Amino acid sequence: MGAGVDAARVGQRIISDCWLRDAKDPTNLDKTGSFGSERDGGFAEYTTMPARTALAIESSLSAAELATFSRSYSTAEGMLTRTTLTLR
């Protein structure tokens, strides 16, 4: 188990990187997963995650508005990647 979160980060407002990667092998897709799919907690009130995926954020957007960013972005990115869409 990890050493835990730096005490200075407790209570910090964050946005999560929903893609969970192996810290030692981050480009290996066989070692990736995401919240709400390979790991429970994507829509939970409370969950745990590696501290490196909890990104500090300062924004006037509400929690509900911010919650749409991580999943929407990764879904759109995945769709564009799979279609091999390119600019002319």
C-alpha cells in the first residue's frame, strides 16, 4: 500500500484523471482502467484513487459541471482515436 496523501492536500478541490495507469508503465494499455468500468467508484460520493490522478483545480464551476469534464473528454478522445479521424 502507498504512503498516503500529503497532508497539505487533504480537503483540496480536485478533478480526477479517470484513466488509471500503471505508474511504472503508463503507456501499456493492458495495465490501464477507468473509474466506473474496471474500477468501482466512478459515480460514488466517496472513492479512492492514486494521488497522482487527483489534479488540483481552482474554478468557479460547480462540482456537477466539473464532473462532466473527465468522462466526456476521454469518451470523445476515444471515439476520435478509433475512427482515425484526421484533418484535411
